[in-house]
Amino acid sequence: MSVTLTFLGGAREVTGSCILVQTASNRFLVDCGMFQGGVESDRKNARRMPVPPGSIDFVLSSHAHIDHSGLLPKLVRDGFRGPIHCTPATADLLGVMLPDAGHIQEKESEWQTRKRERGGKAEVPPLYTEADALAVLPALRPVPYGKIVRPGPGVSAAFLDAGHILGSAIVIVTVADDGKEKKTRLLRGPRPPGVADRARPDPRPAGRRPRHRIDLRQPAPQGDGRHGGGVRPCRRRHAPQEEGERRHPVVRRGGGRRTSCTSSPT
Ligand SMILES: [Zn+2]
């Protein structure tokens, strides 16, 4: 049995999060987010799903931010009739945020239409309305953190606390293969960073990071001792990069001489 994932948004960008999952007997979405910002977002929000919304069995919603949930009203308006599983707090937030998003879409449509009328152009319909958003709410199925739900044949899901906004969840989805649940993961879990005092995630997109690795288990170069235990630039050699990215901080162990550094830029 194969499982097909189609990333309909949130890939090479951070908004529009929506993953279409198809198995032998299920078709479902993880998130149904709105594209926000950028010149292409209106076009992407207006485009049709690659499968009929009515053929989607259920939705797993990770959290209420609009870039993860904001196209649910359009999905329901276009024919989706299944349940939307999410945490209780996410259900509460969606009850406020989706109608508000629908109201914003209506006002945006009025403003665009007024502007276009002056040029004799056709009106711009709203992406969806407040009424469309209210129609989503009966489909919400609150699931407490840690509880396993079985939304479709051979599919189980659990919502774990993601520590993001109220109700946000990491959604663990398991698909049975011929009746057996296989523990197959798309990504390995993070490894411990060794002897670093602190580690900062690199905020740059993957393609813009330096092409070198630093083994945090190895001692970093010694400082010159003039600046005590503060944060100081490292003098390791780096691949050529943009000016301003060549140095990164060294975090000195308190009182000691040993140092470690991360690959983050200053
Ligand atoms: Zn978020």
C-alpha cells in the first residue's frame, strides 16, 4: 500500500500550509491554510483543489493561525462535508477567527470592487464570506491532547502540545499498512548538540546557510581572554558569503577556557 503526500502550500514558503494525504482507502488534509503576503497569494487562494473537496474524507487541523486554517470556509463552501479534528482550544479559536476572516474578505471585496468600478471593471467577489466561515463550525470535532482518534479506516491521529499558540498541536498521523501500523517517519528527530552551552537555530532559509558544519563536540578556538565570558566573534574560516555573515558568536563556558559555537550568524 502506498501513501501519497501532496504539499498544496507551506512548501518553499511559510503560509498556505495544506498537505493532501491519500491512502488506499482515505483522502484527507492536514491543515487548510490561507496564503498570506506576496503578489501571488490572491491567485493561490482562489485556485481549485487538485481533487474535488467533496471527495476529501476529513481534515486534521494543527492550529488556528489563518495560514493553517484560513481556507476551511472555502473548502466547505466548495463541497467538503467531513469532520475537522482539532484540539478544543483550536475549535474555540476557529469559532472567532474564521468568521472574522470572512468579514475581512467581504470588506476587501467591497474595497476592490469600488476601486475597479471607477475604471469600469467587473466586481471582485470575496474569497468567502462570514456566512461561509460560520458553516465550518458544526464540522469541528474537538480532540484533547494525547488522545488517539481514528478518523478513517486504518488511520489514527494524536494531537501533541506544540507550545505555539493556544491549542496548537504537532499532529502524529499513523497509517496502517495491510492492517499493521508501521513506524515510518519522514524526518529523523533532532540529535543532542553535544557539549554546547547554548545553541541557536539558524534563521536563514536552508539554501542560504554556510556550506560547512561545526562539530559541537569539539573544542572551539580559544578567545584572547580580554572580554571575560561574554559573546565574542569566532575566527573560524567560513565559506565565502555575504558581508556581515562571516562571523558568528562564540559562547564561552562560564569561568572556563573552553568554548563552543553554533553556525548561527550574528
Ligand atoms: Zn502558527
